[in-house]
Amino acid sequence: RIDGQRLWDSLMQLAQVGATPKGGVCRLALTDLDRQGRDLFTRWAREAGCEVRVDAIGNIFARRRGRDNALPPVTTGSHIDTQPTGGKFDGNYGVLAGLEVVRALNDAGVVTEAPLEVAVWTNEEGSRFVPVMMGSGVFADAFTLEHALAQRDNDGVSVSDALAAIGYAGSAPASAAASPVGAYFEAHIEQGPVLEANERVIGVVEGALGQRWYDVVVQGMEAHAGPTPMELRKDALLPASELVIEVNRIALAHAPHARGTVGWIENYPNSRNVIPGRVRLSVDLRAADDVVLSAMDAALKEAVQRIAAKAKVEMTVEQVVYFPPQPFTPKLVSAVRDAAQAQGLTWMNVISGAGHDAVYLARVCPAAMIFVPCLDGISHNEIEDAQPEHLEAGCNILLQAMLQSAGV
Amino acid sequence: RIDGQRLWDSLMQLAQVGATPKGGVCRLALTDLDRQGRDLFTRWAREAGCEVRVDAIGNIFARRRGRDNALPPVTTGSHIDTQPTGGKFDGNYGVLAGLEVVRALNDAGVVTEAPLEVAVWTNEEGSRFVPVMMGSGVFADAFTLEHALAQRDNDGVSVSDALAAIGYAGSAPASAAASPVGAYFEAHIEQGPVLEANERVIGVVEGALGQRWYDVVVQGMEAHAGPTPMELRKDALLPASELVIEVNRIALAHAPHARGTVGWIENYPNSRNVIPGRVRLSVDLRAADDVVLSAMDAALKEAVQRIAAKAKVEMTVEQVVYFPPQPFTPKLVSAVRDAAQAQGLTWMNVISGAGHDAVYLARVCPAAMIFVPCLDGISHNEIEDAQPEHLEAGCNILLQAMLQSAGV
Ligand SMILES: NC(=O)NCCC(=O)O
Ligand SMILES: NC(=O)NCCC(=O)O
């Protein structure tokens, strides 16, 4: 069994790097704070007897040798970059839970058949550089290394230069083809309210929702709110509002595992006594099944056409992101479930609503995830919080599942 | 009859002061450009034989003496300050139409019984200093001189200092009680599409809509758009969108002279994959009848309560502006209508949807307005445009109406 106190202490120590006054963490990808966090992890991993290698996109792999080192490793991990107003657990938990598994096996003197690895994936958050989940995306060949290295932040600094500046432009190939993975597990806080609402400690993650993101533009005609009668208006905010409601309706109509969100809206000229002339908004649709996601896509486009025709305005909709739904590997999912059952923990099957490094890894190796609750389901927020005993429980499940995959 | 070419030439000359590359005018209240515009008007007025006085809030009055100078003057005017991206006609037309009336009477050698005055009201637009219609508001005792003088722009400059800096801090009392007005007429572009849609040249303005402006705040809970199921959300943008639709419905339900507009909306944190946690929006309700406006106010508050209860979010609504509907003086309105009829012009009765200096003047003296069409109803925009023959026609109506009020 793992040492919950040691895991918690490591989490709190890593959270000092980039700590914010409100109790959160600001440790953007490939900044000097990210370097400090990486250096701390690397030191801890070496102290735990691991060999550390860094690949060309800056992913770190800490390897604990097994009996048969020709076998592909059983890998775990996550990320240590954070949102600008991030918390102590998102990503960090998955990495340090992996480290704690290594430490616990050292304490117990256990040697696994296959080697174990703990991965720190570069720039999962996508706050400083897009695309999100960059390190695991390159590793899983979702996009090329060259594409990723060429991305620039708002100050014009490229990923390539930022990696070199912090000393993490590694020489290992960033590719699952070159470095095959035997199995991948990722422990993560849920970032949602489902476990808490159902009073369960372990989320057995069966897969991740597919995602389609869109940009919508409504082109009306701005005019003075006083002298312009209702019937002579082309108010762009009115059809935009109808679409917001429709997006919610589409998600509800495709329950249970469907989501529809308008998170971003820009109104022009945005003046109290001017009828809005142009509105731009984002739509984020998610579903567990690609057939359902396609149906939601069709419903969105139908709604846009219908609303535009009724309002006599121009509306355009453009898809900007697509992730297909990603089921995790049944055998690994069962291993997680069996471990939760065996340890007498409350658990439930869940589907990850968010993208994670494990979602890319699942394209190139068997993969599964373990969720633990976070307070009020809040994440990407400095007040993000989780209970030590839940974090400990999730780490014990991770230990069990990795041992089963690696063989003792 | 007035000289349409001279009126047009004066408009074009004044439009040079603060001219923008896109053909508009940027001449903010109490800036040096405003001073240049005021100086030009004052020079023209003196050249036309007028006495000029300036009051304590910077309103300019150019007086053409009558036979009986003990009688209160028949006054016309408007403003020459503009929006940052303003046009050549909004306000400027009313001032220069007044000047043209004086010039035409000079040419014809006509002396009126009562004196005539052309007023330039300070800071009608409210772009640099709030409140809007400041000069006429002080004159009509809607708020105090001290309140107005103490207002500051975004750079911290007070109205008082700005007036002194441009040399227009006058000594005449800014008060209709001290300087009674016999009758007030204001010619203005419509700033709306009704005359154009109805192919009429003259709008006989019977009054101005009452206005109630509100700030609405919707307090939900921000959360990650992926992991948060639809039924566990408190999406603030969803009830906000329902309110936008409801505001339009309320206005349509109180047709014909009702308006409802949400012109401004602010969404927080406004990120594509975050469920909106807080939305602030403005509501602008207008109606011709105060009973109707009160009914709309009640309907708004009922809608806010109903939507908040359904969405299980907090919603607050706070009124920030109130103008009662302002009927114009029937005798003066008839004078405008009769003149249009007599001159064989197409006309229609209209209600001003926007606030104007005449709306404040109507609180302290008989008042009426004359509207002429503007291209596509567009105003507060550099592309604001109007036809010379329409401007000429409106000015001829103004001449006629002023002569009738002043007596020949
Ligand atoms: N875990 C996470 O926040 N991923 C970002 C992409 C998403 O919205 O799912
Ligand atoms: N004429 C004008 O734009 N007035 C400003 C106040 C209003 O919106 O009516």
C-alpha cells in the first residue's frame, strides 16, 4: 500500500512552485517555474532510483527497471503545467501518484516483471501554447513534432525556444512508435461534480466524451435603440440568445452523456443604447458516442439555419476542434474496477467529460484512468481542493492496476 | 424661404472641425475642437447681427432682437458636440438650421415681434462627460449646475475646468427660471428608419418616449464544460439569454411605440470550455405612455423572477436611468404640421425614440421638434448622411413655425 502522507507532502511541496496568494498555483508550461517543478520531480525520481529521459517535445519519463527490461513499460503520469489561476491537484496528482507508486514499491522491495515509467507530459493545459495536450499529442502522433515546436505564445516565444531556455529540449524521440508503451494509467481529480453528488471515492473511467467546438457569427445591423422600431431591427443578440438556449436543448435531448455549452460570447458594439450589430460565440458539444455527437452536430446546424431564417440575419457556423469519443481499454478499466472492489472503496463507472493525456495515449496503447472527487467539482480555479484520503485511495488503485499489468 | 445651399455650406464648413478620415466628425464636448466649433458659430452669429451670451454651464445663446424685447424669446437650437465616431448632422443640423433662419430673416428684412434665439447646448452626447444632455438638463433644472460642473472625464478633468480651459465658462445664469423661453423648436435628423421607410420628408414630433434603463446581474456558478453534466449546472448565460428574448417579447407586446433592447452584455469568465458563472447585461425599455412603461417595468421584473426561479440562479435588476415620456406642446406641434402641409411636403406624426435637448426644454416651456430623414436611419456613425433637400425642407418648416410663435 502507498503512503498517503508522503503523497500529500509531495503535492504540497510541488504546489510551492508558483504558489499564488489565494492558495492556487500559476505554473505555465515551459516557464522557469515549470522548470523548477520539473527539476523537483526529476530529483525525486532519481532519488527513488529511476532513470530519467526527456524527449524532443520535453516529455519526461522516469523509469523504474523491471525483471525483463525488453518488455514495454507500464506507464502512468499526467502533467505539472497549470492554468494561470490553477490549483494544486489538476495534473500534479497524476504525476506524484505515479512517483508514490515507485516509492511504495521500493519500500516493499517489489520488482515488477515489466519496467514501470512515470511520465510528465508537456503543456497539457494549452494556456500558454496551443494546442492543448501537446506533449501527449505529439507522442501519439495526433500532430507532428514540427507543428508543436513552431507554436508561439502571446509574446512570440516559440515552444522550441522555450524548451531550450528551460533545458528540457530532450534527445529521445517523442513517439510511441519509437518507445512503445505496454499499458497507460492516469490518476486525476474528476474536475466535475458527479462522484461527490453520488458519494463515491473512485471513478472507474470507461472512456472520454467526443468533442466538437465551433465558432458562430451572427451578422445583424447596429442601430440606435431609441428611434428604431422593433419590426425594423436586425438585432444580432436576439438570434444569438436563441442559439444559446438551443445548444442547451440539444445536449438535454441527447442525455445522459451529452453536453452543450456556450462559454464565450462577444457582442458588438456592446453599448447600452445601441442594437447589437454583430455577435460571435463559441459552441462546445460533447457526447460519449460518435453517432450521437454527429446527430448533435446536425441539430446545431439545423438550429442555426432555422434561427437565422426567422431572424432574417446572416449566421455562420465553423467547426474548429474535433476529438472523437475515446473508449478506454476494457481489460485495464476492469483492473481499475476490480481493485476498487477489492479494496472496499465506493466506486462508479464514469466517462471523462474533459480531454486528458490518457485520451491521446489510448490511440497508441491500452489505457485507462482513475478519477477521485474534487471539492464541489471545481477545477481550473485556485480554490480547487481534494481530500487526502481520496487521493490516497486513488493512488492505491493505481498501484494495484499497474502491478497487475506489469506482473510481479 | 431659407437658402438651402448656404445651410449645406455651413454644415460642411463646421464638419471640417474635427473631421475624420472616414467622413465623420469627432468633436467631443469641451475639447479644443469643440471650442473651434463654438468660435465659428459665435463668429457667424455676430456677423448675422446677433448678441451672444454664454451661461454658467457653457450653453451659448445668439439673440436676434425683435420689436418687443421684453417678450421671452422664441428659441431654437441643438448641440455641436459629437460622438467619438459621430457624423456631420446629429445636433449640428439643429444649430445651423437656427442660424440659417436668422440669416434668411435678415435677407428678407423681417423683424419679429418677440426676439429669436439660437442655442448651442453643452455636452448633449454624454460621450466625454455624463449625464447626457447636460446643458439643457441644467437649464431645465433636471439636476443642479454644481452636479454638472463636478463631473469628470476618464482623465479626471472636470466639466468646470474644461469649460474654463476653452473659454466658455459664461456668466449668464444657466436657468430657464432666470431666462424664460417663450417657445422652443429643435430640428434634428431622425436617427431612425421610420421616415425613410414611409417615404416622408418631415417628421412632426409629437413627443419623446419615456425610458427606463437597468443593470441586470445573473449569478450562476462557473464550472468545466466537459465534466459537468447538464443537470448539475448553474449556467448564467442560459437565463441571461432567456431574458434577452423576454425583453424583446415585452416590447412587442406593448406595440406600437415600445422598445426593448439589450445592448450590452458581459460574460464571465468568457472561456470556450468554461460554463459561464456570471453575466451582467443592460436593459433599455422605452414607451410613449408612462402607464405602458410601468407595465413593461413590471413585466421585466416578473420575467427576471420567473427565469431566476426556473434556472435556480440569483438574478438582480437595478434601474439606473428614468426619463418619463415627454409630450410636446400641441400648439407648437400643430404649427409644425400646418407648415409641412402648407409647403406641400410629405409628412407624418412621429415620436422621438431618443432623448434630445428639446425633451428637457419641454419641462420648462412650450416645445416641439422637426425630424428629417437620415440615410438608412444610421446615426452615431461616421457614415451618417442626409439629403440637402430634406435638410432645406426641415429648415423652412422651422422658419415658418418660429415666425408663427414670435409674431411678425
Ligand atoms: N482537462 C482539461 O481541462 N482539458 C482541456 C480540454 C477540455 O475542455 O476537455
Ligand atoms: N439622441 C440621443 O442619442 N440621445 C441619447 C440618449 C438616448 O439613448 O436616447
